[in-house]
Amino acid sequence: MLSLELLAMLGAMQGLLLLVLIAVRFRSRRNLPLALLLLTFSIRLGTIPYWTPDGLLGAPWILTIVGALPLLFGPLVWWYVRELIREDLRAPRLMLLHVSPWLLETIVFVAVVLLIGQEGYQHLVDDVFTAPAPGWLHARNALKGIVNGAYAIAAAHIVFGRESRSAHVTASRRIWARAVVILPLLCLLSFLGIALDPSAEATASQAAICPFTVSAAIMAATVYAFAFLAILRPDVLDGTHTAQQASSRYEMDGEQIADIIREVEQSIAGGVFRDPELSLLRLAKQLEVHPNRLSHAINRGFDCTFTQLVNRARLEDFLRRVDAGELERFTMLSLALESGFRSKSTFNRVFKENYGISPSEYLDQRRLQLT
């Protein structure tokens, strides 16, 4: 058990030190999910040696609260890689929904432990470390696997897909993002054997290697890998916008920016935004401008990102169609699609982000004003 305790202590301390470094040196909204991931990682790693009958009986909060923390790993990884890869992105909407599995499990287990009392809790702990493991424990582990698996797929789609090869994504950010996905996933996979046989810890005293030693070693190695990356590539943590970093080699004077802005305005006036597949790369190719220069010019000239600029043009086009009375012949969705939005959900989300209310509510208010 000494090796397990040493691994857990070293890994947890390194995680907390890296957390302090981020809080002091690299404090940024973009690094918030990484900080939360390190915090939950360090707490879970530091309490691994106490996942024993005596440990859980002496500290019930380990089973009820810490035991649910892995449900946060997937959502936090997904959130952080979005911050690294996607341009000018706000925090995920409905964040409470993303953390609801962890929140609900924690509330349920705390309530159960309070209701069953000390004697009932002792029986519950005995069940955990007695083969065969109880069904509720298998269900709990299955929930963690499903939740983290779903977020791992979503995160992998971002870091290994087309988005990661966008012009505004630097090589350093791409490496960071892929490490953030792969390393925690290895940690979760290392717990698979324990999840399949949760009572294995009961025989740890007779085993040459504690069942959690391998998992603790992988978690500690993951934390040290993050620390190594922070030393090797501190630019990723400095909070600078990805597009600004990538376009630093493409600085332009005011006249060059003005020329690009005029071309962008002409393209928008020509209705280029009505193409639902329009992207920064596609527009840059049409204008024969490097994507980094185009992104930089839009940021400087319009004080917004490419995506924001296109969505504003689409909303203005939609409202022009409404003012022209086209709602009498077409549905709201038809007009939104004609203006370039790819789907109803995208249209509703963008509309609410810009006007604070849904399209239906906005149009109802306009009708009342006209009457």
C-alpha cells in the first residue's frame, strides 16, 4: 500500500501545484475547465488509498462525494478542448445540464447515507467489498462509463476532426487538446478492471500489487504530463485568443485591412452569407486572401469574429424578409433557412444570443408595437 499512497500523494500534489500556477500565472476564462479538471483529478487521485473498508467507514464523503467526481471528467475535457480549438467561443450553454449526472448522484448518495444511518452505511460498505458486487455499484460504474464515453467521443470529434485543422488553431493548441482527450481517457480505461470487479480491493492486502496502483500511476503520470506541457508550451495557457496567436505572423497595416474589409462587405452585400456551408476557409478562397489575414481583418474591422459577422448578416436578412411581409407566404423556418441558417436549432440559438429572446417572442413584440 506504500507505493499506492506515494503515487497518490505525488500526483495529487503536482496537480494542485499546477492548479495554483494556472490561478496565479495563467488566470483566464479559457483555462477555467482545465483548472476544474485538475482540481477534481487531484481530489480523486489523493483519495484512492482510502478506498478500503476502513477508509470509507472513517470518511463517508469519499464514497458519496468523491466517488461521483469521475462523472465530471468527460464534461470538463469536452469543455476545455472546445476552448482550445473553437474560435471566440462562450462557455457551454446549459452547463447545469452537463454536470447534472454528477450532481444527481451526489445528492442521491448523500441522502441515502443520511437515511440509513451508521449501521446501514456499514452494511453498504461491506457490500462494496464482498463478491459479488451489488447491482447498484455496477449501475453506478456503468453510468460513469456511458457519460464519459459520450463526452470522449464528442471531444475526440473536435480535436481529431476538421475543426482542429482550421487556420486559426496553432500546432501547440492542437497538441494540448489531443493530450487533454487521450490522457484522461487512459485513466478512465485503467479503472475498467476495477469497475468490472469492484470488490477486488478486498483482496488487496494479499495481492502483490493493489488493484488501484496501476490506476494511480496512470493518473499521476497524466498530471505530470500536463505539467510538462505547461512548461514546454506555456503559450497555450496564456489566455490569448487563438486567432490572434495564429495570425501574429500576418500583421497588416490599416490600408491592407481596409481593402479586405471592403471585399468582405461586398461579399456580404452579394448574399454570400446565404450559403449554409460558408466557412472562413471558403470565403478566404473566394477573396484570394490567406485565412489568417481574413480572420485578423474581420476582428479588427468589424470587432467580431467571422462566425459572429456571418450570423449577424443572416439575422438582418431574415428580419428584412419579415418586414417585407414574406411571413404571410412562408414559415419562419423557411425564411431562416433561406437566410443561410443550417437548422431551426441553430437559428433559434443565434437569434436568442443576439436579441435575448426567441424569434417567436421577438416577432410577437413587433406585432404589438405595430398595433
